[in-house]
Amino acid sequence: MGLHTPQECAGPLGEVLRHGPLFYSPQGFGDEGSYTALLPARVARLEPLPAVVTHPQDALLLVPAPYATRPVGGGGPWWVLPCDGPSWLCPPELVATLAVLGRDVLSGPEGI
């Protein structure tokens, strides 16, 4: 059984990403939303992570307000896993593994 909304995914994603900061943007990729995990800046200088789009180190990124922890009326981004502090980030290896698994599920024979 798949989880279909960011609210349903929050618990499992929190466990997998060790509660690193993750937000959801309803207008992320066309009509589909997207998740953004905050990673160490060094990741932008490394080889691309499989199935992950990284922003350049100097790119501007619209992040939700700290209190935006659920969908808002204007359709802006909101935290699925709120940021617990200025240095708390998602482990890049776990983000890459999660992204590859998701890509494989979606592109498999019974993919959505």
C-alpha cells in the first residue's frame, strides 16, 4: 500500500531521513508537487546524486516559514519535516537511496 500525500508520508520519511528538514511544494514540477530536502552545501559540488535534482550552491530557494507545517491556502511550500535547528540537515546518502527507490517504484511494471 502506497502513501499518497505528504501528511501520510511524514512519519516514514522522518524515520528514513533521521528527521532532517524536508518541505513540500505543491507546484514543484508542473502539476505534480515536489519534496525538497535540505542537504549540506558540499553536495552541490559533488557528482550528481542519482534521481535527485540539486540546486547550485548560490541558487535562491524559496523555503517555507518556520511555522508553516501544513498546507496553506495560497499553495506555497510547507514543512513536512520541520527544521530542528540551523545545522540539522538530511543525510545525502539516505536522500539518494530514497529517491532511487521512489524512481524505481514509479518506473516499474506496476508504477503509477
